[in-house]
Amino acid sequence: MDRLRVGVLGPTGMMGQRFVQMLCGHPCFELAGLYVSRSSIGKRYSEAVSWKLGPSVPEQVSGIRIAEPKAKAMRKEKVDLVFSALPSESAATIEKPLSVAGIHVVTNSSYHRMDPDVPLMIPEVNGDHLRILQGRKRKGILVTNPNCSTTGLVMGLDPIRKLIGSEVFVSTYQALSGAGYPGVASLDIMGNVVPFIRDEEDKLIHEPAKILGELEGEKYVPADIRVVANCVRVPVRDGHTISVAFKVKKGATRERIISHLTAKKGIRDLPSSPVRPISVRDEEDRPRPDLDAFAGDPPGMVVTAGRIRVDDGIARMFFLVNNTIRGGAGNSILIAEQCLKEGYI
Ligand SMILES: NC(=O)c1ccc[n+]([C@@H]2O[C@H](COP(=O)([O-])OP(=O)(O)OC[C@H]3O[C@@H](n4cnc5c(N)ncnc54)[C@H](OP(=O)(O)O)[C@@H]3O)[C@@H](O)[C@H]2O)c1
């Protein structure tokens, strides 16, 4: 089967580099175009990027010149779909016009996440939300990824929704790669924790209700879930750790929670979906970013749960999500695989 020719918007940043790495050699997609950065239009990728994901830029993309994000030029190069790793401000003016012009866009940026006609997707959780695209007015699709911590939280809560109350108390310990590159200044983060990440708590509070909600006709009915969130930046390279506490319903034991989490299945036939998207660790000191951030197959696509305890009707646990893979590029690529399989692309 011919692979679909795709591009990346913002390929020089942390998330853009992860897209480039994951798309090289992908069975359904061929990386053929790199578009837009503040300073590098016209440069070869290897000259423009400060590559952070291994010894050198993958050979197959090192010579691609970074171009302006124009639909006409993309069509000429037969690029049908772009993955966006742009900051919200530039996504605001670039993504929708591309999809109106017929280029499909799957984005990590937060700008369109809460739009009523745009799915906010984790395929194993709310794959049915793609239905909203059936009535779309734009020629190209526009689909969004949740915030990276939201993805870890929602993937962990989804299999146990029926066992828990509607209030969830969350604290996150978020990795430096989540702040992009160059990200947080070293003097602010070395040996330190920073109890503020701009706009992060709002995303964790609002996005879960849309993802876990129902699509009735063309309208989202938000789920009955209230998240209370505190977000902290910590000196870890990859992997957001999420501390979670909530009331449980009668009969919800530790064992039942574990059996629901481990029973959750991936999506067959999608190359980026793990067989089991949640891994539960029994050790008293897991999950940990150094050991679990790249768990699963493909690496980094599994959310790891651990320290699951239920006492006096209250459950406490930790989830760990790889922020640039399952919390970012990997989830976007999985969304695009589902769109391709179901004929939306
Ligand atoms: N990092 C994560 O873990 C994570 C997780 C989920 C979602 N996200 C989202 O993914 C997006 C990218 O995040 P990131 O961490 O990769 O950020 P980043 O490292 O700062 O990269 C941003 C990219 O966008 C380009 N860019 C910046 N300003 C631009 C402008 N005004 N016009 C055109 N291009 C511009 C940059 O080009 P230059 O290299 O020329 O500056 C770079 O390629 C953000 O929307 C973020 O919220 C990130």
C-alpha cells in the first residue's frame, strides 16, 4: 500500500522533533514536508534544528528544506495531512485555514481543543467522537490532541469511571521536555520544583469532561467529572507523574480497580496502539520517570499506574505518561491512523 505523504508544522521544537522521529519509517505515513518555524524557513532541517533525540538527525529528513505553511505548496508536493507542533498563538492563524483549504490537520496545540466542532481525542477512550467530522464544513479534517497531563489522567480514569465519584484531586510533577526547547532556564529548575505552569491547570480542569463526555448528534454532552488540579514543574527530562485521589463507590476495592485498568484493550489494526494501553506496577516505588517513561510497545505509548490504594472509601494512585509520545506526537499519530482506517482521510 502507498504511504500517505504527510508534513510537520513546527518541526524544530521538542514536539516537532518527536513527530519527525516517530514518522520516520512509519508504515502508513511518509514524512515529506517540514513547515514553519520562527527563524528557519528555507534552511535544511539539519541546519535548522538543535536535535535532542539521539546522536543525529534522521538521514531521510536532514535535507528537507523548511517551507512556509501554504496549502498550495503542500498540494503540489502531494502532502495531504500535517501534524502540528506549533505554539497556540501561531496555531490560531495557521491550522484552520489549512483545513479549510483541504489539508488535514491533527494538532497538539491547545487553540482549537474546546471548539464544538473539533474532536479532542484519545482513540482508545473516545474514538467514537470522530463522528462529529461527518457533518464537517471544512474540506480537510481538524482534530486535536489533549494536553499531555490530561491524556495521562483520562487514560487512567476511563477504565474505572463506573467505580469512582465525580470529584478527582490531582497534582502533577511535570517533566522539562513538556516546556519545549530551550524551555525553563536552568537556574530556575536545577535542584528545584516550580509550582506554576502557565494555563496548565485550566486545561486539566476542562478537557477531561469533553473527552469523557458523550456525543449526541452534533453536540457534546460533557461528562460529570470535576477535576481539582495543581501542576508543578520538576527537574525530570521525560514523563509527567500524576498523583490522583478520589472517592470510590461501594464495593470498589484495590483489586477491582487493578483488574479494570489491566483489562483495558488497545485498538487492533492501528500500528501505534499498544495491546494494553495501561500497565499496572506492583512495586512500592513505581511508576518512576527513569524506569517507566518509555514503557510499552511502541515505547512511550503506555500509561503506567502504580501505588494503588483504597482506604476508607478513598482511592489514591499515581499515573505516569510520556508527555511527548502518548501525551503528544504518538497520540496524534494514532488519531491519524484511526482517521485513515475509518475513511476520514
Ligand atoms: N512538549 C510537550 O510535552 C507537549 C505536550 C503536549 C502538547 N504540546 C504542545 O505542542 C506545541 C509545541 O510544543 P513544544 O514543546 O514542541 O514547543 P517548542 O519546543 O517551543 O517548539 C515550538 C515550535 O514552533 C515554532 N514556532 C515558535 N513560534 C513560532 C511562530 N511565531 N511562528 C511559527 N513557528 C513558531 C518553533 O520554531 P523555532 O525553532 O524557529 O523557534 C518550533 O518549531 C505547543 O502547542 C505545546 O503546547 C507540547
